[in-house]
Amino acid sequence: MDIRQLRFFTTIVDHAYNLTRASKHLQISQPALSQLVREFEELEQVELFQRHHGRLTGLTDAGQQFYQN
């Protein structure tokens, strides 16, 4: 994970998993942010976020551990 991806990850968590608010804060489009999250999870073969009906609802155990570190 590079510093940009780390910033995106922490911003999503800090904005209560709301991609719209996080993307506005980061000044990128929401679809671009969603794509970056998906690509990172696929590349690293780890799921960081819990999802319900396509929406981020929280962190997985791996995501929580990553956020704490």
C-alpha cells in the first residue's frame, strides 16, 4: 500500500464508511474511490471493509488490524 492508498483508506474510515463524503474530502469522484478500494483489495487479496448490499458498513478483522497499525 502506498501513502495515497493509505490516505484513502483512513479517510473512508474517518468518514464513517461513507464514500460520498470521503470522496468529497479527498476531491476525487466517488466511483473512482470505489474502484481504488476494489483494486487494492484484489491486488492484496484481502478484504478490508464489511459490505451490506454493496455499501461499506465497517471494517473486517484484517481492516481493523490494518487501521490500528
